Amino acid sequence: MTEAKPSLKRTLVGKVVSDKRAKTVTVLVERRVKHPIYDKIMIKSSKYHAHDENGEYKMGDTIEITESRPLSKTKNWVATRLVQKAALV
């Protein structure tokens, strides 16, 4: 029986906000949280640097990133797949 083990690595989905660095994209991940006192739904966001070996992801694309070993001082995520291509303006 060869069953696929569930991955222990975290995955996030976010939007590419910068692709200027070599082999790196900056991904903005937004999450909705409820304010503890006012009970209002708020949007909190975080930016992650993700490794993009071939430079295939461009600004505006929605991609999935997966946690990995530290690749540099700020980079410990890897871009794994394209969720949605950016719309042409």
C-alpha cells in the first residue's frame, strides 16, 4: 500500500506584488480575522519572499507558496503553482 502522506509543510495562497528580484517574488497574503473586542471582520496581510527559480510568475498573478528550508536571510518559501494568471489591462 503506497498511500500519499499528508504534507507537514504549510501552504499559502497570495498575490505577487513584486517580481523585480532575481529568482524571487514577493507575495502578499491576506487573511480575514474577527476583531476580539469590536467583532468586526478585518483584513490582515503579510508579505513573504518566495523562491521562483525560472522567473515564471509575474506581478498580479495569484500563486501558492510552500514552506521550505531557509534559502536566504529573508526567503524560506517556494512558489509551487499558479492559481490564477494576472488579467491583462
